[in-house]
Amino acid sequence: METDFLKRCFGNCLSQALAEVVKVRPSDPVEYLAHWLYHYRKTTKAKEEESQEMIQLKEEHDNSLKETKMTEMLKQEECQIQQQYAKCHKPLVSLASSTKKTAFIQENTKPLEKDALKQESLPVIKRWMILMTLLSKLQTEKMAS
């Protein structure tokens, strides 16, 4: 019964401590054993804390890498959207035969562009859908004029 308690609470620690007492044969084995156990606990606790800190650092590093990749992907997507936007708007402006039509097109697209810029904080799919809606509205206006 007591041996089960000692095994459960002290486990390998007590057998190592007693082996050390037998090996060193100090003048006061009880005090030596107490100091050894205290030092063992202190060392074990420091190792546990170090291990937890390393796990936390690894998680933070992984999260940082994920965030960097996501930022890079968003920058690339933004560049692609800007290129597509530029491609879609060049023909509209050059097709307008008069300055009045050009001014009309530019005035009508400014509110749409502002709306699109306000939506930058939305997820990528929503921004893409808004952009496609804007482009279809512009094409409809182009056909109407």
C-alpha cells in the first residue's frame, strides 16, 4: 500500500535520490536526501517551464509564418484585381467618343470605386464578387450609352 503511494508520488525520483545517497554516503543522509529532492524538483520545474515556453514560441512562429503568407497572397490578389480593373477601364474610356461621355463614365464610376475601396476589409471572395458586380454594371452602362 505505501509502496504504491511512493511509486505514484515519487516514481523514478526517489529511487534516483536513494541511489545518490548510497553512492555519496554523506554524514547526514536525511538532510542530503532533502536537498537532493528539493534540487530535483527545482530542476524539473525549470525544464517544464522551458518546454512550455519553447512550445509557445513555436506556435507564435508558425502563426507569424501563416500571417506572412496570407499577407503576401492578399497583396498578389490585390495586384491582380488592380490589373484586371485597369484592363476593364481602359477600353471604356478610349471608346467614349466625346469628352461628355468620358466625364459621364468617370463620374458614374467614382461612387462605385469608393464603394469598392470601403469593402477592402471584407473577405477575398466577397471583394471578388463586388468587383464582378461593378464590372457588369459598367458593361451595362457602356451598352446603354
